[in-house]
Amino acid sequence: MRLSKSIWAAAAVCTVLAGPALAGVPEAQAERLGRDLTPLGGERAGNADGSIPAWDGGLAAVPAGIGYTGGHYPDPFADDAALLTIDKSNMGAHEAMLTPGQRAMLETYPGYKLNIYPSRRTCAQPEDIYAATRANAVSGRLAGEGDSLSGVLKGIPFAVPSNAYEIVWNHNLRYRGYKVRRTFVSAAPTREGSFTPVKVRDELVFDYSSPQVSSFEQLNNTSFRYLQETIAPARRAGQLLLVHEVVDPAKGDRRSWQYTVGQSATAPRVQRTSAIAYDTPQIYSDAMSTADSFDVFSGPLDRFDWTVRGREERYIAYNSYRLSSPSLTYGEIIKPGHIDQELVRYEKHRVWAVEAKLKANQRHIYQRRVAYFDEDGYNMAGGELYDARGGLWRVQEAHLIQYYDVPTCFNASDVVYDLAEGRYVIQNLKNEEDGIDFNASDISESTFLPEEMRRRIVRR
């Protein structure tokens, strides 16, 4: 049964999807989008005490007077004062709004804290994405065990979700622009806080969002194509990774190729690999994150059984523009044990809380994972990752901002805290780089071919 008028109420929704396809919602449900629901399916109204405001369209254009020139995004809310600060001494009074991961961080690190600011529902996307989302709500189909879908394009696939699989698909296929280029840094500091920044440049084409694609079948089962090149440190410079992500894993596996430095430039070996998936260590994470934790979560859902705990009000890192400021150096952000929490803005928002348990016939280093998806954009804002004994092992956090010129909302950076190691890895920092380019129209189709990788190697 689809969640209707009480869509945000906590409701445990268990779904067995084997069998006939689960059809889209009736027209009467789809008509709620843009009315009592936002165009992407969030609850338009605020909460009972007003601490979460009503959605009023979000931040859909560059705010006046902030001096935006591209690349980096000035903070529209720099004058906001924190409402309160939560640390270990007062966390008990705010326990209902804290995730288990946040409570674990507060208990583990004496200097860890959360500065809570006024909630601003800034998430907004283009009108054509809203229109596509409205169409998807009726035409979308989910089948198999949640890993097969059809009848969707460009917009959120399932804006009125009936199960956890649809919520996670909404995250995997959410709008993040079309042709995008960026240079960013990842770092995995020691317990003492020393680190070597790993700088990479990547280029992406989100085929699912392409203005040239007019049908699901035209995607040829490709949701995006991704090419990453390592720039620094010198010993890694020149490494290449190419990924073609599938829309429907039931119709084929993720396609990926790698080139590792040190091979012959006259006979470069661009190797096809199936290892960039599931629980293989994520590149440059020092084995503290997995391939399917890229973008906080990505890839197939098939190794876990997914259920919905319901909608919950939580403090999440939101509109955290200060953390992305080009006025900061990486050394000012990266500290022993955790990043500088003074730089992170937290707000109260409604999230979909989803739980995944490893299937009995599957293997993964995580026995259970819990994910929190922001209701306004289906971005995964955070999560907990549990080991084979059921103990809390790692804590995830995404730092969401609204890219108001596009417009779209997703994580500007994200971090995985390893409680066992007392360390963490942070990715997608762009403070000392040129920022992000959502208008990289010069990216060509040939960029995402293995032959292009070989050409780049030979040209060096």
C-alpha cells in the first residue's frame, strides 16, 4: 500500500518484490505533487512546532547581492546565528533528533559537537525535472527484487514511494546536472591528523538527465558515465578510472576500466574490471570506505533486503556552505579524529529512514546499514554501517548544499568515520580548487571510451 495522506508518519514498510511489476501511483496520487507535496514528493507543510518550515519553492536562482561568479557558492545564510550547540554534556536532552551515528561520535570524541541553525528548505530543481517527476510517478515500474525498473526518465523515479527500494532508486537517479566537471581532494588523515591530499579531476555525463534522451530504452541501460584522473600526489598521478553505471542492474553489470601508473607508456594496459562495486575498498579511502559508499550510496541494491522505518525528524548537515568556502585550506578543515565541526551547519529536516540487512546468501563487509534520505531531494544525508557482529563500525555524513544557479541540491563533500580505527576519510573537498562546473558542454562522447584512456596515457 502506498503511503498517502500520512506520508511522513513513521511506518515500517516491508516489501517483497519478486513477481509482477509494481506499477506507478494512480493519477489521483500523482496530482498531489506540487500541491500538498512538493514537486519531488516531500511534504510541503512544515512540522507541528514550526521548527521545520513549509517548502516555498526552495532556492531556485542565484540570490541577490552575494557575488556568485561560478565554481564556488557563497553562503546565502552567512548571517544566521546558531540556535544551539549539542555536545556530549547535553546530548541527552536532544537524543530524539540525533542519529545513532551522531550519538556515537559525541560519545567518542570530546571535542565533537553539532551547531544547530534555523532550518531552510532550499532544495529546488528545474521545471523540466519536476515535469518528468510527475510523469514518472504514474509510469514508473519496479520489478524483480527491487533491482529492476522501467518507465522513468530525467526526474525522480518514484516521487510517492511505496517501499525502501523506490526511495534508494530516487537517490541513485536524482538530478545532479547533465555535463559536469570538477577537481577535488580526498584525504584519509592519521589519528594525529596528518594527511596527504589526493587530488583528482573528473568528468561526468548523467545520461539519465540528458536533454537528448526521450525514452527509457534510449538510455541503453546507462545512467551516467564517469572518467577520473589522478593529479596528485606524484606517485599516483596519471591513474585513470572509467565507469559506465547501469540504470537497471538486472539487465547488466556496471562496466568499469582502470589504468594504474607504472605500466609501459608504449603498451598501456587499460584493464576491464568488475571490482569497482559493492564492498571493494573505495579508491583513495585507505580501505575505510567501500565502492558502494561512493556518493554516500551508489550501485546495485541486490545484496541487501531494504525496509522503511518511516519519516523521522533529524539534525543533518544542510546548507553547509561555510565548509565549502574557498577561504578555507584543507588543513583548516581536516583535524585529528574528525573534521572541524565549527565549520559544519546542521538543521532539522524530515528524512526517510531506511534499513538494509544483508541477505543470507550474499556477502558484504557490512551486515546492516541504515540510511537517511532528505525528503526534499532524496539525497542520502548520513548513515550507520554495522559489522558482522552487529556492532556500529562506521558513520557516514554528507554535507548538502543547494547549487542555486543550476538549480539542484546534493552533497558538496562527504565523510566516513571509522570508529574502530579512530580515523576517517573525507572526499570531494574543492576549497583550494576551481570548484564545480555544471556547464561543461565541451565534454564529448569519446571522453568515456577505453580508447580515450589509452590516448591520454600515450600523450604523457
